[in-house]
Amino acid sequence: MKILVTGGAGFIGSALIRHIIGHTDHSVANVDKLTYAGNLESLESVAHDPRYAFEHLDICDARGLADAFARHRPDAVMHLAAESHVDRSIDGPAAFVQTNLVGTYALLETARAYWNGLDGTARAAFRFHHISTDEVYGDLAGTGNLFTETTPYAPSSPYSATKAGSDHLVRAWHRTYGLPVLVTNCSNNYGPYHFPEKLIPLIILNALEGKPLPVYGQGLQVRDWLYVEDHARALLRVVESGVPGETYNIGGHNEQRNIDVVRALCELLEELAPEHPAGVARYADLITYVADRPGHDMRYAIDAGKIERELGWAPRETFASGLRKTVQWYLEHRDWCRRVQDGSYQRQRLGLGDPV
Ligand code: NAD
């Protein structure tokens, strides 16, 4: 397959591309605008593979998209490009509306025109896979109950509202125009190459630097966590074998309270990085409770039974094994972290002729 991936320089997109190039014969065209969240250094291991190509492009640019489709002639689109950080969506929702809604619309229209121009077999085989989040379902009351593919949407943040809107657009393009779409809604991902504004890398890096470990409210919010490489395998399974028009929830069966995640990271660091920064006796002493995020959902939890039953996917990592791998990765890749933290990762754009 020739797969056009959007947002491939981001956290999940780069894991997906490394997985595709490393474990399949498919080729990839990576369409990415390189916002602050896009980091080509996460793709260094595949950058010179003849099956990988990069297109520096905004998904809101319909003409640019049409050219990219014409050049790469994809058999499938995997759409991950998005503004993805909830706190940023509260401070500045405009970019979220633009990329997540307008950008998804531009991509759908480009894909539809391209798909309409395909002949019988290629047209029947084409897939448009939209990658989304469990946050579209909103706050899950109580314990024990889980989000299924038919849970009504009730997004709480500007981020989740724009992702919910993009999910609706994608399903409408299936129902109205017949575009062969697949939608996946996944729980919180964690793992290597995660941008340090997100909880797990933020805690690891702050702890190593002796900085406060900020925890919203009392840290009682519950999230389901999935190791990013398990997500990449699930996405590939869906694009290869999913049924057009269907939605698949993806999750790790790993419900954890935020405070427990932070404590688990501190314990791992005690073992794996026993030399504390100056003035720090125990990493857990750095835990600092901060004012809760407005509109913060208390609990998300995914029922991933459908993808497990129908497509034979299951996560390989437990939370304990995935978290250990993640901490080890950050300890072994301090240079990648330093270049993200001081902004030098964005200067790689200069190599592409794009001034910072
Ligand atoms: P990310 O923020 O790490 O990466 C997003 C990528 O999209 C970046 O490379 C960025 O440069 C690119 N991008 C942003 N705006 C663009 C535009 N207008 N045109 C082209 N490229 C653009 O995000 P992520 O965590 O890798 O998430 C990827 C997708 O998966 C998103 O759609 C997100 O909603 C979804 N998702 C994320 C999680 C999670 O836990 N991170 C969970 C479920 C679903």
C-alpha cells in the first residue's frame, strides 16, 4: 500500500511511520505542517528509506493537498494531523478549529475528488482512516462502565469539541458521498518521543531537573493509558482490515488515576536514576498540586472489545512494562529532550529551506 499519513512528525504519527517502514512493505508520504509539535528528529531512523517521503504542507491548503495526492497516488489516507493539547486549546482555541475542523474538511474534499477519479479496483480498495480520541465521549460518570463505539458524544474542551466535529464530518462524508472511511477513537497514549508538555514526559523531565511535578487538583482524574507502539499496531490493523463505515475504540485496559501515574514514575526514577538532582531527597517530594484545569473530565475508560474480537488486535504492553520502557527511553535520549526543550529541534526546518 501507498499510505498518505498526515501529522506524521508528531508523537503518534512518527511512531506509526517508524512501525510501517520497519515492519511492512508499505510506503509512506508524510504530510505535516511542522507546528511546534512536529519534530522530524523523531523520524531520523526512516528519513532515508526509499519508501518514505516528506511533504511540508498545511492540511488546510487544498491546492497543496491535491498536488500531494497527485504526486503520491495513495491507496489509503491515515489522518493524524491535529492540534492536540487540551491546555493549549483552552488558551487559544482558534488553531484547533482551523486545523481539526477546517483542515479535516479540506482533506476530506481532496480525498473525495481523488477517490472519485480512481478506477474500479483502486476505488473499491481506497480507505480514509481518521484517527481520533476517546475525549469526544466526555466525562464518564461512576466506575466500571466503559466507552463503547455507540456512546453518545459529549466533548468538554475546545480540543475534544473540534475532534468530535471532525469525527462527524468524516462519518458524514461516508454516509453522504460513500467515501470509504474508518474512524478510531483511542485513549491516552504514552511512550518514546512524546512532547514534554504532556503529563508523563513532563513529570520525567521535571523530576530529573529537580523541578516541581505539577498535578492538577488532587490528581484523582482517571485515564486509560495505551503504549504508543500498541496504538501504531492497532492503526495499521484497522487500515488494512477494518470495515469501511465502522468505528473502532482502541484502549489499553489500563485505568489509572493521574496521581498514581506520577507516583509510579517517581518510583521508577528512584530505581533507574538514583542520583537525585541537588537538594532533592526523593523524587516524590517534588509533587506539587496546582489549580485544576477548567472543565476537566474526571474519567475516561475505553472498551476495546470490538477491535479485539473483529480484527484480532490486543495491546502487548502492560502499564508497568510500557512505563518502564518509557522512562528508560527518556533517560537514554536526553539529547532529543534537550533539543525539544531548547527549541533547537525546530531549526531542522532550516535544512528544508524553511526559515524559523
Ligand atoms: P501531536 O500534537 O504530537 O502531533 C500532531 C502533528 O500534526 C504534528 O506533527 C504537527 O506538526 C501536525 N500538524 C498540526 N497541524 C497541522 C496542519 N494544519 N497541517 C499539517 N500538519 C499539522 O499529536 P499526537 O499526540 O501525535 O496525536 C495525533 C492524533 O491522534 C491527533 O489527531 C490526536 O487527536 C489523536 N489522538 C491522540 C492521543 C494522545 O494521547 N496523544 C490519543 C488519541 C488520539
